[in-house]
Amino acid sequence: MSCLLFHNDKDKYRYSHHNGDSTCKGIDVHEIFMAKSRVRLLLSHIGILVCLVNCYISLVKDKLCSSSIWKITVILLFAKFVQYKPVKKESIVILPEFGVQLETHYWSGQIARRFVPGGKILRPVLNDCVTPFTCYWSLALILRGEDQLMLVFQELKPPLKLLVPIWKALRSSFDVKEGSST
């Protein structure tokens, strides 16, 4: 069974939920898709173009002396630092008997996967993250033997209405009771 929830043309995010069907009983897949931002992609390409123009001007003007090599090195390091890695989707695959697999899919085709064993998960939590400029919600896992929380969505910051069904599915899969304190 597959269902699509919370999709709106003006929203940046789209949520998809796939329950285990007859072939994959018990597997629960939650995906959050990011709309591709053409403005951010255009600005990224303009930034790369500006870096290339600066490199060309340095090479033509200085006739490739030692100062131009330093300029090119600094420009390339800056370009690498501000490189835009657009995220296509992030998903969480809940395997109640085994654990949780977290995946980040990039538009370039690269996929980053992490697996968290079920025995390590103490409880999923919803955090209200406040920074000097913004406030957003995040879904994290409290892990046994770890000092820090593990964020479920590393790159995306989906709204609370998309995080709540995933949080409830995690709680029910790993038997976290409403009043439990572990």
C-alpha cells in the first residue's frame, strides 16, 4: 500500500509513505522529497562561472606567477566550500526486527546511507531547534551508548506536519510507550 500525503504546489516538500505489502510485510518506508530549486541551482552555476572567470583573469594578467597560483588555490577552496549539493529526497526505512536505515539521495545520483540497529535505539524525539535567525523542527534518535542525538534528516528541514507521522511510526515500531521514561 502506498499513499501520498501533504503535497501542495507552493510547498517545498512532498511526503510519501509506503507500508509493507504482501512481499515486504513489516517494512515501513517514509520519504520526503525536496522540490528542485532552480534559483539555487542557477546561483550555484553563476558562482562557479565567477570563479572560473577570476582564474582566467589571474592567468592572463599575471602570466602564471606564484601569486596567481595562490589566488587560484584560494578561489578553488572557496568554490569547494560553497559547493551546492542539492538533495532530491531523504528517506527512512523502518525494519522493526532489525533497525532503521536512513538514506539521503542527491540530484547528482549520489546516495548516502546509514544503518542504526534496533537494539541501539532508545527513543525517537521531536526537537524544536532555535537559532538566531530561524526556528525549525527536527526528528532525532536517542541512541544507547552515544553522547549525541542522531538526526534522521541530515540535510532537509521538513515542517512538523511531515515529521509527526514518521515519529509515530518509529515509536510504534520500537515499542516506546507514551509515558515511558527510558
